[in-house]
Amino acid sequence: MIEGKYLTIWQKYLPVIRILLKKSTKEEQQLTINKIDFETVGERGGSGYSFNLEIEKGKVMNGISGTAVARDLFKTLTTDPQVKEFFLNKKAKVRMNKQFMLIMNTVEIEPVVTEEEVSVL
């Protein structure tokens, strides 16, 4: 198995994904990914390339160890300084279905106020 074989594909889409992630705080965003990009690199066949990726404050919240496609997307997103900063106070769901549609939903996370911070106010 080749590590990071989908990184180049995700890098290609990163500028658009960056924009759509920001818009996804207001409403669900979708991006159709070129199926050929994945089929050229991968050998998933009938199992497909679909995945669900849940990110909270920049960390993966669900098990993606079994899908290189999702792992490489997460790595691409979290190594980009703009996206990394965007995720600091967000909870995001990014999924790709069997039709190669990338679907993104993001919500702001309320900052946690400690008792010490409250007493200062």
C-alpha cells in the first residue's frame, strides 16, 4: 500500500474546498470530484471511495484508519494553515458518496469559559 497516494488529488481541490468549508457554516456545500482522478490512483473497485470524516477543533472524531482517501484529505486539510486555523473552533462533517460528491457541513463551537475567566469578567 502506498502512503499518501491521494494527497495530490486533494491538493488539486484544496483551493475550492477551502472556500466551500467557509460557506458550509451557513449551509451545506457540495463539490463533485472527478471520478477518474481516484480510479487512476486507487484500486478500490466495488468498495468505492466513499467515506465520512468528522472533525472537531482540528482533530478527527471518528475512525478513518481504514480509508486512505479520508486520511489523505484530513492530512491535506490540517497541513494547510488557513484550514487549520478555520478548524480551531469548528465542528465539521465532510463526506464523499459513491457518486464522488464531497459534502461539507460545519458549525461553530461555543468557546468554553472557565470559572477563572468568569471571575475576571
